[in-house]
Amino acid sequence: MTTDRIAAALDTLTRSGAIYASRIDDDKVVVSLDVVYAGPACDYDAETATRVAEIDAALQAIGLHFSDAGGEEDRQAEYFIYRAD
């Protein structure tokens, strides 16, 4: 997998509004998105769930797989870490 291919996928996701930031580290790709929760159980609303599914499908299509997720300080945002096989 080439960095160019990853960068192109991330650019597409950014332009579509699915993510607002991303970075490519040596061994992982980190994508961030604003999230909206549907209720106190921290379930995503329908629009956020659609974005998460779009991110997951696009990155899996180029050989990256979900590895970890977490929150970011001072935002209602989350980051997702993907790694190559």
C-alpha cells in the first residue's frame, strides 16, 4: 500500500465532509470527525453513523483496518486509528 493511495482516500473523505482532519504516521492512519450523539448512551446519531460507515468502508477498501478509537479533548469529536494488514 502506498502513501499516495492512502492520502488520496483521506482527501476524498475530507472533501466529502466525512472527516475534518487526518494524519498518516509510520504505522497507522488517524482520522478525526465531529460526532453527534443520539442519547445518553453515546450512540451516534444517524448522520454520524453514516459518516463512520463511510470512513470504515473507504479505508478498508485500500487495505486499512480499524484498530482503536477514542475521544479528543475540548471537542465533541472522536478519532479513529486504522492500520495496514
